[in-house]
Amino acid sequence: METENEVIVGCTDPTANNFNIDATQDNDNTLMTMCTYDGIPIPDGPDDDEVECPNGSIESIEWGKPSCLMPQVFAASDVSEDTIRMTLDWYGIAAREWGNYGPVEIYIVGESLEAAKTLEDEYCERHKALDSKWKEEWDCANENYQIFTHYVDEGGAAVSTFMRSYLDYDFSMVILSAKHPGPHEDDYKPVVLHEYFHIYQHAHINDKCGSDSREVCERDAKMGGKNKPWFAEGGAEYMAQSLYSKQPGVRDNYFQEVMRWKLEGSLEGYKDQDLRLDQLSYDSEVGVYDIGSWFIAYLIHNEGESAFLDGFYDDLNELGFDTSFEKNFNKTRSAYLEQFDIFLNQTIDEIMTIIPENSQSVTNSSCVNNETQSQLNPGVTEVNLTQEIDGEQVVRRFLIHSPENIDSSQCYPLLFVLHGNGGEPDGFVNQYRGLVNEGRFVAVYPAGVENSWNLGREASTANDTEFLESVADELQSYGNLDHERRYVVGFSNGAGLAQTLGNGSDYFRAFVAVVTSLTTENIPTEQSHNPSVMQILGADDDLVPYEGGEGVGGHVFLSGDESARVWAEHNSCNMTAENTTLGDGSIRTLYTNCIDGGEVVNYKVAQTGHFIPGNFEGDLNLLIWDFLSRH
């Protein structure tokens, strides 16, 4: 649920899960559970406009711009540590999927009225200290205005956005409670995802509301209309249930089951009334969340998820709701709603055909588990292999990074991650811990000889294609791995090796090259295979010039555009490229309809050199994995 006047506070790292839970003693001897960070940045009020990230980079704190800024979490004293951890785990899944936006304060309410009152008092004192314009008489809880206490009896969850013209400190607040649903129920998890999607929605709107609720606030219009939940709640519910269905351990066809339940529970009531979907209010007797989620399902089925998540929301702040809607969905709101109503005239089974299945059963014959195979160990395992280099036997190492909780029924894809020149594989453990622990893949971090990969001009003289294929062969002895879904991402010198593997190995279905294009010595030939390719290149790179020419190590690089075109031509793609200018001025070039359903994508990242920020396109790691996992 998305509301206007509620609030919450605490702490987590959505990308690494490295928070600690502490209990703090208040003056009245009431305990309130809070969190502390191991070097993770949190907001400190309206004057705190920059943050130092764990990797040492400095990022500005701007509304609507993803960053490393962590949410703060405050839980009432009767809320368990397990509830806090579970809440933060699912918040992190959402933040990694849709981008880490903030500042965010999370408040978790339990079953104790006194503990909830204490939480209200702490909230009041915190914001009086943070914002000189915060007024106790109307911004804090009182006999006419309950912030957390009513959740003790009523339960539920909410998000409030404090983009107010009369306040200095902009933030969003998430409130979660002990019932309807409670943390002991499975439904609690998609509710956390649902509330975070409201954070995503509001992050794409910069308008501020005034103190008079009778005034027209543009934020309401951009959410689909004041007190009109069809688009905001329908979108949050559809996206939350879709994301939840993809998580390890969720039963097969969960998404189909829940969407059928929503359809069967709301369709008849919707058809039996006369109001159009966008005119239904929160207190309507029709299940507007449910029928709204079906409108979003219909929209995404027709236009694609990218048009909804990236196109519509990227244009929303500048163009407004209706203009952005028509631009990205190719029809006016009214025309689409009329078309949706016609769609609903089909039988339930016919309507259900647009919902994708989410079977997670192990069906791939390449994933065989038996007693003769080695078992994956949770966390990080170091493995050594011997390779002959210049006539000598050299011991080389690689790391296997598995989920902390391995699901023996799952078949995990493999992601090989290649460091840059001078790098080490160990640095990737923290970078990919979140995605690995979610069960998206098992990561493999090989080490280059002399901290480099041999592209012909480096310190190493090793045959690195041979080495990585040997690593892949060694992993065949482990169970729970899907050897038909093997991918590579490389950075800098490692990206050069990724390009080489694309040319010279059939072990990998797709690769991503970060800050390195093809060289004149490394062009696909007729013998090369046809991997899907993504390049992410800095427009202002001095080491690997985007426009091509001699660069680092004396290599002569193709321009980024030419490198992508060469791969597209080699892969027999449709050579009419789709060019999109992103909000930060970066340019995405997309070639589709390639061999075996592949694609070639090139990003020219604006105002960036030989380093791509971690928050590019919301989350660089997630952008990379989303691409690879499609192939």
C-alpha cells in the first residue's frame, strides 16, 4: 500500500548483507532494536549531500538517483532479530533488482502497543534533530495522528514519501507490521517487495507536495491519480509477485497460481460495476489491487517489461503520466483501458495464457547429481589446477562462490568473472555475494598469471582460453551446476579475455565486456561461435578509446560502435540497430534477431572513463546478470 502520511527507520546493506543488529537502551529503559554498519554509508540529514561508498568512490545523494546509500531500520522492542534479518534480506532482493534508491527509513512494528508508542517517540525526536522545519505539533504522533500504533491492531504495510515543500529533508518511509501478513507468513516476503516497488515509483517523481491535503499535488497525478490505486498498486503487486516467483525455493508455477487467484477473486466484481479501472478508489468494493495487477500483466505482455520499468518511469517525471504512458505504450490511457476491458471478456483460461510459467524444476540433463560427484560447499572454496606454461608446470587457482544455503534441488548457472590487469579474484566475493546468496548463479573467480590475462602484449604468456576451459571441465565433477548455462563477464584486461573467449571458445553462451572493445588482432572469424554480447564502455576512456585507436599495452582497439557492429554482423543480427539515449546521456545500441535468438548490446556510458559506476542503470551487476541470464 502507498500512503501519504506515514513513516519508519533502521539499517541494511542491500548489496552485501553486512549489517549488525544491536539493542540500544533508551532513557525510559525500553529497548528498541536498531542496526549498525560495518563501514556502510547511511544518510545524516538534509546537509549530507555526498556519501563515501565501501569501494572508496564518492557519490552524490540525489532524489531518484540510485546510489550506495543504505536505508536505516528501526524495529520496535518486541520484534525479533529473525524478523529484522528476513525483512532486510527481501528488501535487498528488491533493491538489487530495481536499483537502490533512498534515503529510506524502515520501521518494523510488533504486537506491543507500548513498544509502538516508543517507536513513535523515537521517530519524532530523530526528525526534529534532522530537520529544523519538523514541527512536533503536527509532524509527530498525537491523539489525532497515529504513525505506528494503529498497526498493532490493524496490521498491514505502507510506504510514505516525504517530498514536502515545507520540509528540508526528503526521504521515504516503509512501515511493516506483525500481521496481515505477519513475518511468520510466506506472504510477508512479497509484501516487502511490493512496498519497495513503491520506493522505485516515487524515486522517479521529483515534485513536492504542500501541507494542505486539499491542494492538487503533481505526485498524485504521476502515480495514476489521487486515491486511484489501479496503476501504482497494480504495478507494485504484479512486479512483487513476479520477482518473488523467481526466487530459489518458491514452488513451481507460483506466479500462475497467484495471478489466477487474483483474477478469479476480482473479475466478476469489476465487470458488475460501471466505473473504469482508473476511476476506482482504495475503498472500492472491487479488488482494485488484483484487477490492477492484471492490467499491468496485460501491459507488460503487450509492450515488454522494459517499456514499463525503463521507458515509462524514466520519462514520467519530465512528461507526466499520460504523455509518458502514450509515448511508451503507443496508445492513450483511455484506449488501453478500453482494450483491456475487451481482453477481459475471454474465459479465465484464455486470459491466463499471458502469464508466464515459473517452473524451477531441474530438467536440464547437463545437471546430474549423484554420489560420485563432489558437493558444492557453501561460501567460497579455493581450487588449484596445474597448467604447462613455457615448458613448466604452474599451479593456478580459482575460487568457487556458492550460496550460503545451497538448494540441492536447484541447478545453478555458472558465471565466470575475470579481473583486470593487476587485479585479484578475491575482490569479487563481496561484489557478488548478494546475487550468489539469492541463488541466481554460482560464481567462478579465476586468477591470471602475473595478475593479468594474456592478450598478446601482457606479462603473462599463459594460454588463458585453455586454462578457463580446464576450469569449466573441472567443475563438471560437481553436482547442482548447469553446464549448459555458462557465462563470462570481464573487466578491462579481463574484458579483453572475454572477447577472446567469444571468438575462440564454445564453452560460453554469452559474455559481457566492461571497458574493453575488440582489438584489430581479435576479430571474429568463420570458425568463431555466436555468443550473445554486451559491451559497457566509457565514452571518455583514455586507456581504451571509445572512438578506437591505440590504447593500453599498445593494443589497437576498434571503436565501441564498430566493435558492436562487427559482433552483430558475425551473429547475423538484424543490422538496423535500435539506439536509445538514457537519462544520464549514455547511449544504448541494441541489435536483435541474431542467431539462436541472441542479441548484441553496446553501452556508451557518458562522462565516464576506464571505470563504470556500480549504480549505472540502477545496478551494474544486475544489469549484467539480467542480460546474461536471458541466454
